[in-house]
Amino acid sequence: MYKYDQIDQKIVNERVDQYQSQLNRYLNKELSDEEFRPLRLQNGLYIQRHAPMLRVAIPYGLLSSNQLHKLANIADKYDRGYGHFSTRQNIQFNWPKLEETPDILRELAEVEMHAIQTSGNCIRNITTDQFAGVTDDEIIDPRHIAEIIRQWSTFHPEFALLPRKFKIAITGSKKDRALVQCHDIGLEFFINSNKEMTIKVWVGGGLGRTPIIGSVIKNELGWEHILTYCEAILRVYNLYGRRDNMYKARIKILVKSLGIEAFRKLVEDEWSYIKNGPNTINTEELSRVKKYFSEPAYKKDIKNHLKDYESNKAFSQWLSRSTNTHKKKGYRAVTFSLKETGCAPGDASSTQMRAVSNLSDKYSFGEIRVSHEQNLILADVQEDELYELWNEAKEYHLVTPNIGLLTDIICCPGGDFCSLANAKSIPIAQSIQDLFNDMDYLHDIGDININISGCMNACGHHHVGHIGILGVDKDGSEWYQVTLGGNQGNFASIGKVIGPSFSADEIPFIIRKIIEVYLKNRQEEEIFIDCVSRIGLEPFKNYIYKKVEA
Amino acid sequence: MTSQLIKGKNIVKDDWVTAELAETEQIVRMQAGKIVAFKLSGEDYPGEEQVKNSIFPATGKTLLPLKVFILHQEELSERLANGEIGIWFSTHEEIHSVTGTIGDLNDFPLIAIHVEKFADGRIFSIGSQLRNKYNFKNELRAFGDVLRDQIFFLKRSGFNSYLIRKDRDAKDAIKGLDDFSDPYQGASDIEDPVWKRRKR
């Protein structure tokens, strides 16, 4: 993975000093609340319901064992012994003290980490495929371009105070796991007919209050132009995006109101005078960054004796759900579930973090990835060591074999922590996990995503959940709206609301009804989302609201 | 009173008189979602009446509101040639809509941009366009809600003078110019990105 040189380290160190000065001036009343707000937000610091929340950046979800170890220590020293992995592949600490935040940043800087631009109206953490570099459907490893974009976007002077937050995602695989169509800018890498690395550029996608699937602004962009082209898009957005109404301030609203043609013309006009300018990437820089992502020392001729464990049902279930195929023969990518029943989705204790850190050193070249589904991944595990790994990880509650199943719920922190939330979301996830506690039944139901957000801001990506649950406020009490048919990936779609909302108590039973309709209607091997697309919403609505048998 | 103006890295006396726009009660609501000149509140500003009613000194270095300059352009030609006319405009105004009518931007020794609120980052893109698209070479000044924590970004976006808000210490604000010593990306001040400037 990428290693800092002196230049990177200096920027992060200078950032800590700058933030310390900003905080001191705030505490000395030289900065007002209103003036400090954008400054602290650009450093991932929220003022929450109980205490400040600090969001630490995990660039494109990649961590070293050393870094994860440090996060565990920070959780113990400054927080309550746990952290929350977010859908933006970052980690959040919910209980730090305001005065101690510079100390946390100083400790993070020791392991090449920071909280730069993890919040606020600026370019946020670049996200990509959690299986980048190891997946067998990969066309181009997106991590080196992700790192180049990370550096370019860090303290980009022109885009420090945008109308609203700005998110960029990158994918280089046939199957899009990075949600590029739901981002402000989505970059889809491919090889063009001249065998050159090329990018299809999506713009104006997003979830939140007004979910919109992005539009293609450029079908083929040469990789060397990616920074200048993003600059052109961002300049148009910075100048013309709405600033009078924060709910209409995202780029998707600008693109939609102008239409993609008119928007594209503005971008091309801006690009015309910066194209081939100084920020055009050269091959030297590409290869410099690329070498950090070269293959680890994979072994050859690994003997696969997984058959020996066929009778071990728990291991077999885990093997089928929690491991992914790998481009190298004899290797698999392993996903540790942070969705065990009874735990808040995406939360990890410091003990778990240390365990994952140690396991990665022992089994996977000391690297860990965070997925936007809020799980942790060891990307390079030998097949002949899977059983030992499973056995060791079991003790730390990391091997619930529910990856991609109904209980692998994506969930925001919700009303328990977040001051924006209309409703709680963690207890909803837990009540669903409690009702569906039979692993065989879960495996029978098969692939399905439930995504829960506690408010319109959609941090839990509810719009693209096969089943989406959105907390809403009605006359001061908490209600939940259910959507069906949302999907992520190459065929992204926004779920549709099935009808009036439900109370928290009703939700698990509504989910059960939805599943009953699916099981009755599914054709052989048909997964949930395909069944919903085929039969439509009516059978579900009829069964839930009119009690008509499906 | 000490000066609030930073030029380069020094506090200097401001030898320009900034002409303000006339007071107005006229409010024009603009239609949402179009490319129009939005003030942060969503109103059109300055209105025609306001421009007409604005007054300015008859001699000396004068910084005029863009629309006031356009209205009086002919009578100001001599003063412009003497280098005593600068223009200012707000972040919601668009220089490109008038570049054809106001002649060569480099005839103005000073262009100033007014930023109403700290969080309004349009000022950075305006600076960048003035330097790179319109090749403006002279003094580019930020004024209004200008504080220590934006001036590093302002400098990088092509500004070289900053009028710090009255209630803040300009000397303290100068420190903000050195927040970062070796930035990653190319911008208006240092054009090359770090990978072209340094051996990495």
C-alpha cells in the first residue's frame, strides 16, 4: 500500500499544527462557533448528541496492521474502547474530548493517518472497490489513481469551501462494487479499443434527500486528464451550485436543473484552457505511485484441502459466504463480519481491531480493507490456512457467516448518536437480526441487502438497499418508511416506497412478510432483487397492507 | 488605526478608496435552479437603481463596483488610462458576461472580489479564472469576510492582497499564509504539482 514520503508526512504534520491553532483560537474565543464550524468539520469533527464525533480517514478503505493497531489504541485511550466503520470506508470515534482531538491527530500522524476532509463542504475520502487488486474480474487496479486523486484533492485551494460535500468513487472491475453511479463523480476504468487505460466519467449521482443515478458526462477520458477534468467539473459546480438552500446544493441538483448537455458544455469550456495543463498526470508519477500497489510475494502451488472440512457445517457456511475468489490460484479474500447479532453494524471493539491486525500479519501480508458494507477484509489469504484463520477469528466474533445475507445490514449510527437523525437505526437492525436468527433459513433466503438510514441524509444508503428502511419523524415520534427494489452496482436503481410507514416494533415482522412473498414467488435460484424486479411491488403491498395472500 | 491590508506577506497602507454601492431596499427573487447571479440569500444584487444611485470620488485611486464602472465607463477613460481606476465585484457576479465590454482586464491595476461569508468558496474559482482564463496580471484582492483561515487558499487561487475583516488582527492573519509549505497540487501560485517540482 502507499507509504508516505517526507512531503506527505510534512503536510499531515502541518495539518495537526494548523488544527491545534484553530482549536486554541476557538477555545480562547477568537473564533466564533459559526467560524469554527467549517474548520472543525473539514477535520472530521462533529458536535454530536453526547460528545464530539471524530471521523478518521481511511483512504479508499486500505489499512496496514500497524494503523489498525493504532486505531485500537486510540479507541482505548481517548474513547470507550470501540470504533464505528462507516459506509465511506472511514472510522468514527463517538466519545472523544474536544481538547484531546489534536492529541489524537498527532498520534494518527505517527502512522500516516489523518482526519483531513472527512466532513465539511469539500472533496471527501475517495472510495473504491474493497477487492481492488485481488478480484478476478478486475480490468484495472483503481488504487494508484485513487491515491493520485487523494493527493490532488488534499487541501485543493479552489475547492476548500464548496456549496456542499463532494464524493468521488472509482471502480476498475467488471462488477461495480464502489457505487460509482451514486456519487458526485464516479470514475469507471476500462481499456479502450486502442488498448489504453480510459475512464468513463459519471457525474451528478447521489443518495440523500433527492436520490439520483448519475449521468455519463464523458464516455472516454484518457487517464492522464483525470485531474484537470475533475477540476473543470468542480469549478463549474463551485461557481454555479446553489448556496442559498443546503438541500439543493449538491451537484446532482445543478446537473439535473441544467440538463447533462448544458452542464457538459460548461465543463468542456472550462476544461479547454486547462487541458494538458500542469496537473496533467505523467507516466513517471503514475509508475511512482503504482509500485506501492505491486503484488505481494504470493506463494505458488498451494495445496487446497478444503474438502476435508466439508462435514464442518459452520466452517462450510462461512467459506461459502465470507470468502471471495481471488485472481491468484490458491488464495481467497476473507470478509470478517461486523454484523454479529447483538452488535451495532460496523462497530468493532479495540480487542477485535487488535485481533484483525494480528491476523492480517499472520495470514494476509499485514493489510486490511474496510468495505462500504462496513465489514473488514483480509484480501490475500492462502486457502490452506483458511481453517486455522477461521478458528482463530471465531474467538473474536468475526466469523458470522452472513456476508451478503439478510443480517449483513448496512446501517448508519442513527438517533442513538447522530444529531441529524430523525430516528434510531441501530435498534432496528438489531431487532431484524434477532428475528432472523436461524442461519440455515438465512442461507436459504440467500443474497439480499437491507440498508437502514436514520434520516434523509442517507448515510445508510437506504435508497440502494434491496430493502431500504428510512427513519422519519411524524409529530415527534419515530416511524420507518420501507422501500423495495433498490440496487447497487452496474444496474443501480433507487428503491420505491411500498406505502405508509411503520413503527419500530412492526419493522422486523414487515421484513418477514416481504421475505414470505419472495419465497413463495421465487423461481429456481432467483435471488431476491431479481424476483422483485420480475413481480413488481404489488404482491408485497397487497400482502402487507391488504393481507391478500401472495 | 493600523492597516488591515496584507499585500504579499506585509501589512501595508491601503492607498485605494473603495466606492460602496448605494443602499437599496429593492429585492429581486430569482428563479431557483438556473445559472443566475445568486447572492447567498438567493436575491439579485446589485439592482439597476442601486447602481445608478451609487456615488464615488472624482479623483484619486478609486475602486469601483463593476456595474458602476460599466455605467460610467466613457467618462472614466482618462482616469483609467492614468491607472487610478480599479474594479470590484461580488462572488455571485460573473466577470465573463462583461469581459467584452470592459476592455483589457490588465488596464486595471487592481481587481478586488468581495466575499460576503467565509464559507462562500466561489471566490477561489473566480481568482483562478482571472489568473488562468483571463490572464489578469495585476493586484488581485479579497475583501469582506476575509479571515486567517482562508488566506492560504486565497493565495493559492491567485490572490496577492487581502483586506482582513476589521475586528481581526491582520498581523495574526499573515501566519495563515504559511499553513502548508509544500502543497500537493498545481494551482495559480505554484503551477506545478509536487511530483513535477520535487524528486519523489
